[in-house]
Amino acid sequence: MSSQSFLVLGAILAVVLMVIFAPKLWRKKVPLESATNHKTPYVVDYFFPRQVYHQRWDGDGLWGGYVFKALEGVTKDKVVFHDIVLGPDTYVILQDRTDFYLFEHKLPFNPLQEKIRAIEGRPAPVLWTEKRVFHILDDRLIELVGADGSSFRRASVQEGVFYGYNYFVDENKVFYLSHFSRLTDGGGFTVVEGLSPKVVLKEIAGPGYLSDGKVVVFEGKLIKVADLTTFSRLGENDRTEYYAYAKDRNHVYYNGEIVEGAEPATFAAIGEFSTVDTTVMKDSRAVYFRGKAVPSVDPKSARMEVSETTYLTDSSGLRLHREYDTQSRGWVLK
């Protein structure tokens, strides 16, 4: 083979390699570090390291990838990083001349001049200044409009109440921050109507059901029809799991919602349970699963049996197995 042929083959190979690898190199990003060598969530391009991007992981586990958002007008040669410690976490603040960024968001205040306070941990971090309150959700900074930063704090809750950490108050309102926060106008916050911000919340029927002495709430939802004088859990002997069920003289409740048609006086668990979503209940009239009546099952003879799987049966021989449904992400009987 002539030298000219080798040159042609070499050129073809070079083009093939460029087609395969050049796009990856072109998109490659280099992380920026703060003065204390703390890794930041900011990167620049590998070939032309000028434009600054914020990077965040988008997706679940192995099925996600990094998403890059350019910070408009922010260049590498102008930035300074500040490490701000809030509770057990360290947040990196990017300063570009007179502007400050947390994650990809320009802060509407100067964090070096205004005192920042924060509540970390479950269900998500909250930070605030003397005037404004913000919720950090999935690397997003969302303002809780209408909250008074000067009086904002966690609600006063009876010692040992596990689900009390979701409640916050200011001078005039009570707020609830959901475990499953979504991007709404207030992040995962909702205003809890009817609760007093000046009263200690107490557990009234197991974790989840709280009261200020006047009304009952479940995970931030006001139960308007609840009878406070008779409101209680279903009883230790009924083996109802965790916090989902409660009752008063008029209704049975599941996750704070009325179980339609349920009879409080005879409502109880059937057999053993493993989680709140697999407990099967009954009263004198029907069998219930996850707060809904199960048709065609006789409550008088209904029982749980265990063989290779756990199933619900009655005197007719009907068998309903408890299975996890991947589409609804919950347990079903079928």
C-alpha cells in the first residue's frame, strides 16, 4: 500500500474519531471550585471556559442526567464564591459583581448584608431573611409569598410529635410543607386555614392527626367535619398501622378523608399488616382497603390467610391478593 493510501486512510480514521468523540468533548464541562476548594454546582465549557452554567441532576437514579443552565451574563473571570453554612449544610453562593446566585437563581437580596436563617432537613430546607421566606426544592429557590420573615419559625408542637416538623408559622398564619413537595406558587407550602399560629399543636389520634384544641388537621388539611370531643385513633387492639386511620362518633377517616359508609363503632383491622397501605379493615357492613369499600366480600366471614402470599378471603371462597401496582405505585387487591 502506497504512502498516499496510508494518508487517505489516516484522514478517514481521523474524521471518524472526530465524529464519535468531538461532540462529547465539545459539550464537556469543567467544575469550578470556591476559594476553600469546596466543589460548587457551577461549571464552564472545557474548550472555551468563559460562560458559567449551573448544573443539577435531573431524573431518578441511573435514569437521569445532568442539566446545564447558563447564567445569563455571568462569566468565569467575574465570579467570586461564598460558602454560607446553614445548619449542617454548606450552600455555595455565586457573586457576579453586584448580583448573587443560589443554584441557578438570582437572589433578590444581598446574603452578605442580610442575615439568613434556615431550617434544614425534612421535608426540604427553608431559608429566610427579615422580610422574605424561601423554600429550597430540587435546587430551586421558591419564595413563599405573603409570609413574614421577621416572625417566621417552626410551629410550636408537642414534644415527640413526629409529623410536627412540617408546620411553620409567622405572626398571622400557619403553613404546611408537604413531604411530596411540588412546584406550586409557594413551593411545597400551603396555608393551613383554621389553625392558630400562637397555640402548641398536639397529637390527637396518632402521628399525622394534630389539633390546636379547636380544630383537627391531617398533613396540613383541615378536617372540617371532625368532632373534636370524640376524635381518636381506632385503638391499640385494632392493630391499625401507623397514622392513616382515625375516627370520631360520626365518621372514620383515612389519610384525613372520610371513609364513605364506614361505621365507627365496629370499624377494625382484619389480620396482620405490614404497612399502612396493606392493612385490610372491616365494619359490620363492608370490608375496606386503603380507605375504600371492597365489593363482593362478606365482612362477617372475611379473614386474611397466608400461604405463598397473603390474601383476603371469605366463606364464598373468594381470594383477593395484596399486590404492589407499579403504575399507581400503591398496593391493590385483585
